[in-house]
Amino acid sequence: HSAAKYVAENSGILFNPLFIYSHSGLGKTHLLHAIGNEVLKSRMPNAKILYITANDFVEEYIKFVRAEKDNQSIKDYFKKQNLYVEINGERCKVLGRIGMYHISCDVTGKNVNIKDFSQSIYYMLSGSLSLALDYPSLKMICKNISKNFALVFYDAIGKFWENTKNYAKAVQAYDKAAHKTGREEIFYQKIGDINVKEDSIDDARSSYLKALKNNPNSKELLTKVATLTSVYYENDIDTAIDCCNKLLELEENTSQIYYELGHLYLKKEDFINSINAFKLALEQEELNPFYHNALAYALVKADQFDEACNHYKIAIDQNPDSEWTSIVCQALASLYHKVYDDIDSAIDMLRNAILLDKTNDDAFVELGDIYMETEDTDSAI
């Protein structure tokens, strides 16, 4: 009772975590609820508090590991200011501080680092109050300590070689770490980052794909694979498209992803899907001039000229940058000239392009060509 009262009044200082174990019917659940209620009532009325049984928590974690469930729900557990796990049953008598730290790193994708790892051990040994521990619990804790220590050890070696610019040694260290720890998603990504620094694009992509295989929901890895593939591997655009589609499942703000996806479909000359992607981007950012310009270009490629003109006009009206808008004016002028044979509108639009950017030589040349067509030689010259 005294320990529970102290935790309610001083959360996160001592007894963090607080372990309570006893036979059933002696008040464990009452104490946990009392702590949460007291925190909400007296100290943090807006605190986010979660109460869950250890069995339910472990079930969620197993589903996450097996990739049977979207990981957002279990990620949310680690955003709470107070997390109360009721230990009940032989299957999971005690969930250790190191165990929770290891699971949180797994779920959130956080890389283990020596500062956080040391802090978690410190809390476990000096800042927690355990009212019961048994052999299986100690075995689990020791296993997690050993696993995380290996991660920290190899990570430190690799960083040392990186800091000394000895990238070959760093790659060797990280490659060994990937095999020794089984955390290929961490260490192959580090190898990929080094490969990018060294302009070894093939090796970088290969490393990122290995990491992605072990962590298919990593938004960072998906972005890196999609970017490298779209820039350097035009014959494998489908891989970049697959990465973008996976990112759409994971991200909340998807307008930029749809924008990139639209450009990937353009490279494949899949104009219908490209148009649809740009339109989906515009549903979230209706006045984004870059999205309107990209959609207009895709519509031109699909011979949908009237709609393309409308989107070019919207992009021009937004005018985010004079040089950029000058080029868009030039594109619209080309439509007026070559598609609609509207010489006057084309001339007006090219004049606008020149007013916006007097260094736009292409606009001057195109305007001169139109004057030559109309036999206005003096204006052309």
C-alpha cells in the first residue's frame, strides 16, 4: 500500500517500474486501479493511462511479431504516460523492465543505443521495486540483457570505424553484427547508408532490400528503396511502386506519396494510374501548385488537353516561384499554340513567362518562332 501510494504521488521517480505479485484475491488489481485513479484525480488529469493484462499484452506482441496485425495498436502502448500491466497466470508471471525495453524497441523500430540500454539496466537494478521474481523471469531478463548488449557492442564498433572514415571496416563490423544478432533490419540498413556515401548504389540497394525483408513495415527503408530504385533503376520501377503502395498503408499523410507514385507511373507510361495518383494527392492538398502542374502534364500525355489547361492555370495562379511559374506558363503556351492553334493566347502566355523570368531563353525562342509563323519578322528578330 505504501509503495503504491508513493508511485501515485511521484510517478517515474522511484519504483519505476513497480512489480506487484501475489496469489489471487489479495488486491493487486485494486492497487493498480487506485494508482491510476489517483494520478488522474490529483496530479495529471489529462494523462494517458492504459491498463491491460499481461496475457493480452503478450498476445498483441505475438501478433506484431508474426505480422498478423497492424503494429499501430501496440505502438500506442508506449506513448502512454502510465502503462499498467497486470501479471496473472503461469504464462507470464513477471514482465521485466528489460523485457519491456526490448519489446518497445522491437515495436517502435527504435535502434538500441548504449545510453538508453544502460539507463534501462540502471532502472532495473536500482529504481524498481519487485515484490516477487521467479527463475523463468530472471532467465528472460538475462536473455534480453545479453541480446541487447550484443546489439550495443557491435553498433559501437561499427560507429567507431565510421567516425574514422574506415568504411570497409565498418561494413565488416555491421555485416558480422547482422549474422550474430539476427537483427539484419538494423545493420544492413547501416551498411546501405555507408554504401550510399561511397556511391556504391548497387550495394546500397541490395543492403536496403535485405533489411526491408526483415522489417517490411519500416517507412524509412521503404522510402530509401523507392528513392534509389526510381532514380537509378528505371527498368525496375515496379519495385519502387510496390514500396510506395506499402507506404500508403503505413502513413497518415499520403499526399506526397501519391505525388511520387504519379511520377513513377509516368516513367512506365501508365498515364491512367499516374493521373489517378496525382488526383488523390490533390484531394489532400487542393491548391498545391506542383501537384496541379504534374497532373496537367500527365493529362497532356493522355491527350486530355482541356482538363490539362485548367490545372496549368491553377498552378500559375498559385505562383510559388517566379522561375518555376514561368516554365509552367511556357507549357500552357505550347498547348495553346500546338493543340488549339490559338496564337494570341500562346503569345500572351509566353509574354507572361518572360515577365516572370527574363532569363527564360526558351520562352524568348518559342515566342520568336510563333512570330515567324505569323510572318511578323521584326517582332521575331
